[in-house]
Amino acid sequence: MGFFPDASLLTKQELKKIADTIAEAERTTSGEIRVSIRKRRAWKERSLTLHKYALKNFYELGMDKTKGKSGVLLFLSLSERAFQIVADEGINKKVSDKYWIDLAASLTSHFKEKNFCHGICMIVQEIGSTLSREFPRHANDTNELTNDVSIS
């Protein structure tokens, strides 16, 4: 979807801040948000488009198994300096393509300014706000997926 300028992306403190932002964003929704950073594609993944590469990671992280099909993945491919936002069918039925395009443009703008952590956190907060409206938290809701940033 978008591009970012270099591979020196996030410190350990920034990774924790992103995980904390995800936890906060999920506090009022039954939806799930993940951030995944891939350093380099495996040989067998090189023929995949960026979208299919991100979608593969979406399934590997179990994001397709959320209640309400309300998982959203922010996927970053460092070697390609590119990212993709992948949302499950439940959320895609409720928001427009323009919503995702606008989010990607906003994140690209942050990345061009090298505001990696801030940009990711802002996008996570925006996704959380949308998920809260469309998939409000229920009394018996549990956190289905870890909030930690996946790095491989």
C-alpha cells in the first residue's frame, strides 16, 4: 500500500509503546489489531504480491479466527520498504475502501517524515476507534490475540 524510507524502524521502547497502544485501542472493542514486521521474505514467498504476502501473515497470526471476523493487521515489509493494511471480512463489510486508502495515506505521510512509532500508534488508535463503533466490546469479551508486535 505505502512506502517508508529506511529499515532502521523501531526501538524496544517504541515496540512496547505500540503494544500498549494496541491494548488501549482494543479496550472498547471486540475487534483485534496486530502489527507485524517482516524483515525479509523467505525464498518461497518471493513470488507473492505484497497483498498476498501480508494476507499469508494474516492467516499465520490467526487473525481470521476472531469472533465477528474483525481482525485488522498492519503489515510492514522492511526489505521492500512497503506496508499493507489487511482487514477481515467482518470489518470490510462495515467500512469503505476509501477508509483504508485514507489510513494508508496518513501512515505514508508519517513514514516519509520518519515518524514510524508515532504513525503506527496514530493508525492503531484510528482503527481502534472504528472497531469500537462497529464492534463494541461485550461484557464477556476476551483479548483473543497478543498485542505484541510480531517481528520475523
